[in-house]
Amino acid sequence: MKYDYPTIEKKWQDIWDEKQVFAAKNDYSLPKFYPLVEFPYPSGQGLHAGHPRPYTALDIVARKRRMEGFNVLYPMGWDAFGLPAENYAIQNNVHPKIVTEQNVKRFREQIKSLGLSFDWSREINTTDPAYYKWSQWIFLQLFKNGLAYKSKMAVNWCTSCKVVLANEEVVGGSCERCHSEVVRKEKVQWMLAITKYAQRLIDDLDEVDYPERVVASQKHWIGRSQGALVDFNSTAGDLLQVYTTRPDTLFGATYMVISPEHPYIEKWADKIQNMDEIKVYQAAAAKKSDFERTEVAKEKTGVQLKGVMGINPVNNAEIPVFVADYVLVSYGTGAIMAVPGHDQRDWEFAKKFDQPIVEVVSGGDVDAAAFEDCDTGVMVNSGFLNGLSVDDAKAKITGWLKEQGKGEPKVNYKLRDWVFSRQRYWGEPIPIIICDKCGFVPLDEKDLPLTLPDVESYRPTGEGDSPLAGLDEWVNCTCPKCGGAAKRETDTMPQWAGSSWYFLRYCDPFNDNAIASPEAIKYWMPVDWYNGGMEHTTLHLLYSRFWHKFLYDIGVVHTPEPYSRRTSHGMILGEDGVKMSKSRGNVINPDDIVNEYGADTLRLYEMFIGDFEKTAPWSSNSIRGCKRFLDRVWNLRESAQTGEAYSPELESSIHKTIKKVGEDIETLKFNTAIAALMTLLNEIADKGSLTRGEFKTFLLLLNPFAPHITEELWETLSFGGMVTEQKWPAFDSEKCKDSTAEIVLQISGKIKARMNMDAGLDKEQMIALAKENPEIKGILSERGIVKEIAVPGKLVNFVVR
RNA sequence: GCCGCCGUGGCGGAACUGGCAGACGCCCGGGACUUAAAAUCCCGUUCUGGCAACAGAGUACCGGUUCGAUUCCGGUCGGCGGCACCA
């Protein structure tokens, strides 16, 4: 009988479905395991070769854990709000809901064809009103706790399409669709105060098991810095406050710079003599897109405020004040003290605008370049700081500033509050009513969900408002507080909203009274193992950690962190070694692979392709090796003989393989786990036959990787029940040890001979035996031994003269 | 520029804590089976020289530590990912 994978795979997928084999149990007395993969955005293109990699990896872990007796929750769902469906809707005038439904259907079929052990009874969809009811509920809690507020923010504005663009729609400073200019435009937006959680988001990284690179990028994104606020007086009479991480260099501050948006420009308008020039500069800066503003970073621009001078608090020197767009209004105080001797940006600016450059830390050459990396230097030209180290100077000046009432220590973060509004249709409506009398009024929780109404056109309005703004009968409503006429908020939430808490919903997906029942959350959370792409290590991870911490603060969840362990898979590239893309024509469609080789082969290959955490190019040739392996496993059923025991020839290898496969699965080394199974198969083939007991163990080990073929063989050989219901095999560590070992014999580190020795020998015994080796004996007779080194089980090395 | 990761055969990749470099797979070459082909099975396969036994070289490059370095340290070059005027 041939290995008929299409029939076999269909058969077992139907059985799993029908018997709900992989449904998580609601028995909270069992030990639990909650593995999670990032739920996909169901795009129109369907699955690509990258999707099955993480899904299969955690599927392997999930299947192993079930066999180890855990109650496993391995769920799947759809992150289905988002731009592509909306853009498709605009172009074809089809409701995004319809498009989304079609895409979800296709994705579900494709994923099911891979034989993944997801608990489909808990499938969720962020666009389902029963789901987004709770996204809206969380927003209301944030609002009620003062963490959601409205504020003017710059948005990307396409001058031709007249719409607000998401950052990913801006390509190289122009609109992705029409290629015309994108500029900054101020709009009032909902914001979430994630910055209030900045420190906790850093500190609690110590509590979780994340890869180093993920921890680093989270910290980098939050961007904590320790510095000081310093008050500079001015000839205009107002204090101009700056933030600096280098208060020790205060004596080197020879001028100041404020950002074009700084409020003092307006305040000082009557004192500034060149206001016209300043206004021109401000206008030019405002017109620049973010892209231009950073693109032209090389060349510094700016204008001096004539008629106003700053006063350096340490020496009362009058110093000029410039406006320049290299100073950002959104960071620190929007104003800086410039220390051109020790900051490269200030140095470049000083050179261009002919400002004095003063060295305050010795060791560099400030005429050639700013001396930035000056931690080892000594203070000079710095009055009472002279002679101190940088660290001591920092401490002393900070104390002095405080004494004088001219400054204080300050921690700053690069992290900004989260812009939470989108002027789009396909997202969760923000459940807020805007009342002229009462301001922003939260929708009553009993009125949730606030469902997305149907609209005529999915195109944002020409003023950049969401398409919802055109629906008068939806927008106009009564204020829940005063009963007067009011309007609904027409902005919707970003795609990040639904994905910031979805792991909680899986715990109890159909609960209509809460995110999930407290018992379910208490039992299942935190997620034990969360795998996702590196592209989500900053935003998604940070946003969901933030929401979780908030939910912790209001008592909805019991752990401050949502995920105990995070891992990241590498991307699968096209055969040509570059990222798969439609335009390059190098996209591999999993459907084709499933048809040609079967799901088990695809799963095996995706795991065998290389180090799980690294990118790897697809190879149409290599996958054939995985198919061959399964063909050979299939043919084993003819060689299986009676007997439950392991044969003496294979016993040790089997125990070693059980150990190796088990360990490798836990440490993400799926490729070497498969290699170990291949090695064992080669040994079995060399021997020519195997016992039923040996075959059973082999199938159990292979099952998480290739579930269909192993179930079929298990059934064919009448081993009883299903593989899925079996226990994960155990190994005996005594039997993993070899009785003899081939020992390498070296002379001064060079291999001269090898010999077999009893594995239990100690160093002295090994050295004694090695000296008897004819090859070694010959060499040693001519040269004197300087040193004897023995490593049990490995080698003996004689260092000679 | 900054942060992180990486550099091993023709290819994807192995190598625990410093101890036989190249596991496993692909490709390729040879053979068996076949009328033939495919499939399958067996043998070979880092490079150089040699019919061979064998000898020498070899983990991007230069240097260091060590009895011994793919592994640790310093430097150089190259690639990938992310961030980027954050004072």
C-alpha cells in the first residue's frame, strides 16, 4: 500500500474535528499549558510559506505537552480589522465585512489543511461585535481612569487624496497610492497615556523570559535617560527651561536652541526683532513632512532670535537663542542648552552659525569634532567643577542646581503617548459622545457594543474625517449625562486595539458579561509561551503589555505581565534568498506544497529548514528529503516485528533519541530534533527490522512533527487508541550512556591516534592506557612529557618538549 | 550614526560548558534493479596532492589567551534586522 497522504491527512483532520480532540478542557484542577502564536491578519493573498513556521513550532510543543498530561489551550483567531480590507472596500465598494469573511474562510481552510492542533471551538474575530464590545469596554475604563484623552497631534496628510494616512501608507515621503506629497497636518486625536507606564514597562522585563534582543528593543523603544532640568534666565524675563543628560557640561553651553513650535516664540513676539524671519522659518518647518525633517538631518538650519538672550545660570553669561528644527518640541522641554564642544549636532550647528566652541572636558580635540565619548575625561574651563571626573561633576552640579533652585534631576523617556484615533471605517468605533455642555461623555457600558453602522462610501471625507462622520442619523444622539443634543465620536480605533488583549478572550471566548470570567483568567493566564515575529517586538508587545498592566491595576487580571516566555521565529525567504513578494514572483503558496507533498512533509520541512530563530531561504530541492524520510517511515510498517521490548542493538539509540527530541523541542531546536529522528531511522534501516515496541516509540516521537502519518501507522498496526491520547515516552539516563568511547590521543594538541576505552575510566587510567598505544609510545620514547591532560570520554593529550 | 544578530563545504545547516569541524538533509558522481525511464536501494562526496595507504591546509580576515579555539578576548572587513537630530 502506498503512502496516500491526501486521503490520510483528510481522514485524520476530520476525526480530530469531529471528536474535538484538541479542545481545551474546562477542568481547572488539571495542570495547564497555554501556548500562543500571533493571530494573523486574514489578507486577501491567503497564507504564505512563513505562516506555518511558528504555527507548527508551537503545535509541536502543544502536542508534546498534551502527551505529558497538560490541559493545553492552543487557540487561533483573526485580527481582522485593518487597512487592506478597507482599501479593497473603497475600490470595489464591497462591505469590508464581506471581504473579511471570505478571507477568514480561506485562511481557516488553509490552516486546517496543515493539521495544527488548534482549539477551533474558541476561535475569535476582532471584528465580531461580541468581541469588540470588550475592546470598547477597555477603552472606557482607560478613559474613566484618565488614561485616554484628546490632544492635537500631527498626522500624515495626503494633499491629493485628502485623507489621513497611516505611517505604513507613507512610502519615501509620498502617498503609497497616488505618489503625491504627504505633509503634516494637525488634528485632534485620541491618545492613550502609555508614558505613565514607561518605567514599569522597563522594570517588569526582569520578570519575564524574553530573548535578549527583544528586551533590548523594548528598552530602546522606551528610551529612558537620566538627566536634569535646568532653568536658564532670559533677558525677556522668563525662565527658559531645558532638559540635558549632561549637566556637567553646563559651563560649555554657549547658546540655546528652541524648537520651531516652542510657545515662547509667540510669547516673546514683541521683543523679537526679526519676527518675520522667524515666522518664515516656522512655516517652512511646519510644511516639512517627518520624512523631510529627518532626511535633511545632515545639514542644520536655524535662525537666531534677535533681541532676546539666554543667561547661563552657572556664570551668568548672556548667550544667544536660536530656533532650529533639530530640536523637537515633543521631547524634553522643547528647548536645549547647546554644548558644541561635546555634542556633535551642536558642534555642526556652531560651526555653521559661527558660535564659540568651549572645551569643558579634556581629552578630545574640540576644534576637529565634538568630544562626546568623554566619560574618562577631567573637567576644565568649568569654574567650581574643574578637575572633577565627569561622574563627580554630574553629582556636584546637580546638587548645586537644586540648592540654587535652578534645576533638578529628571528622567525622560523617548516613548510618546499612543495615538489611538484613526479616521477610518474598518475599526472599532470609539464609544464616546461629545456634548457641548458636558464634554466627552463615555457611552453607558450597558449600551456596548457600539456597532459599526453601514455607510454608503468607505472613503474618508475630504476634511480627513472618518466615513462615519457622514452618517447624520448615527452621529447625532443625545448626551447620556444631560440628555441634550450631542454627537458621537466618529474616529475608530487602530488595529492594535483588538490584538492588545485577545489572549484574554481565548480563556473564555463567549462570555457576554466580562472579558472572560475571573476563574478562567485565573486558571489560564499568563500565556506560558508566546511566539511571534520580530516585527512585533516593539509595538504589539509594548501595547499589549501596557493594556495588561492597566487591567492588572483595575483588578481584571492577576498578573502584571501577560506572557511568561516570548520567542521569535525567523522569516522564510524566497528561493532567491530575498523576502517573498508578489512583485518578485518568489512567493511559495503552502497549498501547492500540501498538494504536492502533503501537510506532514511541509510541517517537517519548515521545522528542518534551519535554526528556528533565524531567517532561512526556501528550497524546493531540500523539501524532497523530508518527503523521502516520511516515505521510509511509511515503509517501516512492513519491517515491524513482534515484541514490545527494545532490542539490544537499538536500545541505547532509542533512549538517546527520546532525550534529544524532548530537549530540542523545549529549546526551539526543531531542526536537530528531526535530524535525530532521521539518524535513528537510518540505524533501524541498517538493522533491517524493528520491534513493535520500538516502532511505537518512534511514532510517538515523530507525532508532534508529522501527526497524520503517525496516527495512520498507529492505527494500521493496531497499537490501540490514538497517538494523541498516548503518553510521551520516557528515557532512562543510564541507557543513554555509552559503555565505551573512542578517545582521541593527542601530542601537543595534534591528533596522532584514536583508541576505544571503557567510558567509566578516570584520568589516570586513561593516561596509562594511552601510553600503551604503539603510535603514542613511539613518540613519547623520543620526547619528554611536559604535561598530561585527560578529559573523560573525550581525549588524552601529552604536551611534549 | 546607534542598538541587536550573523559570517562554517557546491547549498540549507550541525558541533553540550573551550576537547575528533562538517551531524542531518539537499545537490552532484558512481553502481544495483529496469527493455528503458521514474521511484527505490548501495557506495562516494571540505579543499589540495597521490592509484592508494597517507600528507598538508581549512570555520570571513589579522592578532591574543590556552596543552588545545568554530567556541573566549582585541581589532578589521562584509551581510541582515531594527531605530535614527530624543539633547
